[in-house]
Amino acid sequence: MNLEKRKIGITSFGLHVFAMTFMLLDHLWATMMTGQEWMTNVGRLAFPIFAFMIVEGYFRTRNIKKCMGRLLAFAFISEIPFNLMTGGRWLNPYHQNVLWTFLIAIVCMLGIDKVKTSNRNIAVKTVLVILITFLGWAIGMVTFVDYYGFGVLTVLTFYIFHQRSWWNYLGQALVLYFINVELLGGYYFEVTIFGVTLEVVQQGLALLSLPIIWLYNGELGYHKKWWQYFCYSFYPLHMMVLYLVFIAVFRFGLHM
């Protein structure tokens, strides 16, 4: 009897569970449990995992246009819940949800792939790839998507260093360190270990997601259709629920 051999490691299903859990903790901290700073510290791990999964999906999907269409639809659906949760208002032109970040990155990956398969010489290709990357960053900055242009660069980091080898892992670590510590770092907190007090960059905790990502075994794991749509729906639904609970508990409580 032939038994299917399963690789040791974390499946796509497992990565999604990790990422959604980390994101939920971060958003719980942002809305109702602001005193529990450990939640947002753990939440730093969510975005790189989602960014990695976007790239993994990009390479594996059979229909990138269908994937982008679904992502675009949920980006529109998520905008109001995102605005309500983050700012308490229906519209916010200065902060857009993270699905727009991923869409910009996918367009950049499509552009880079087109350049790579063109007949241009290597010098021209290199310049065009750099230009596309810069444009992706710039669009992310001027449109105020979540994580701004640095979120786009995070996705493109996993796209460029996509192969499973030590030097690709090193490339991911170095670039993400630069993005999260040098570019996005700003808030520090102190940790005392064996009597030694260290300053930790909160956004730098995002690097702790890399060992989890590196344990990915390339398999889907559980992948029923309902789960796929749940992963998309979880983003707007959990934000709307958190906002409604916040309103019900805190604002209603103030008038009791």
C-alpha cells in the first residue's frame, strides 16, 4: 500500500494560522488591550509571514489575474473595517489596508518577471528592475498603504530571495533587518537578561518570523475551499468585530 510521505515542517495552512493569530493579537492590543504590550510585540511577526505567503502564492498560482481580482475585491471590502478599527471613521485617506500593499507588490513582481524574460541586455534589465522596485516603494509611500513602501519592499525581498538556500535566507535576514530596524525602527523598549539591560527595537521583532518561515515545507496542508475564503474574510471580519466590541464595551460603558 502506497502511503503519502509528508515532509517535516510547517505547511501553508500552518503559516496562515500563525500569521492570523499574530495579527489578531496585535489588533486586540490596538483596540481593547493597549496595556498588554506583549501582544503588539508578538504581532510584529505577522506581516513578514503574510508577505512570504503572498510570494509563495504568486509562484504557485495557476491564474494570477484571478488571484489579484480576489485580492482587489477584499481590499475594497476591508477598507471600511480597517478605517473604523484604526481611526474610528469611515474614510481615512492617510492610511489604507494591507491588501493594497500586497497588490502593489504583485504588480511589481509581474513587471520584474516581464523584464527578466525580455530580450534586453543584463545592464538594461538591472536598471529596469531597480526602477520597478523604486516605483513600488514610491507608490506605497504616496498612497499611505499599511507599512507604506517598506511593506512593498518586504514582499519583494521574499520574491528576490525566494529559493531555499542558506544565502537566500541570509539575504532575507539582512534586508529585513535593514527595513525593520534601520528604516522602520524607532520605538525601543528595555529587556534585562542575566542582569544585562538591552534596548530592543520593537519593529525588529519582525525578524523572529524568519525561523517560522524557514520551517515551511512547501506543502499546502489543509486546503479546503472554505478555508481559502475564510483566510480572505478573516481580515475584514475580525477588524469589524473588534471595532463593534470596542464601541459596545467602552463607549456604551461610559454612558452607563
